[in-house]
Amino acid sequence: MTTPETSAPRKTRLIPLTDWPKHHPWPPLGGLRHLAFNRHSNGFSRCVRKIGRRLLIDEAEFFAWVAEQDRASADAD
């Protein structure tokens, strides 16, 4: 049996915010900047890692966050 402490860390890729369009067509850079700027009020902070002045987007966490937003939207309908 594995526990969270003994399991391997989740593999993810940290993408600099300005390089996001090189890897994914959506969201556009302006939309991503909006999400990152308002990250403390919209729950997006879990997707952002700030190293100095640089913002990095946790790719796996971003897509998990998008899926949760989709589920919440579907539940509200």
C-alpha cells in the first residue's frame, strides 16, 4: 500500500506564463494574464508558482482547475 508520503511525486511541467502559447493554443496570453492577475479571488492561485518576478503555470494543475470549473458550471445548470 502506498501512502502520499511514499508515492512518487506527480510529474508536471512548469511553463513560464509568457511561453504558454508555444505549448497550448488556449487560453490566449491575455486571458491567462487575467487569470493570473486575479488568482487570489478566482482560485487560480493553485496553478501559479511565483519565482521572483516570474510566473510559472503548473500545466497539470491548470487542466485539473479547468475540469473543476467545467464541473461547477455543469452543476449550476
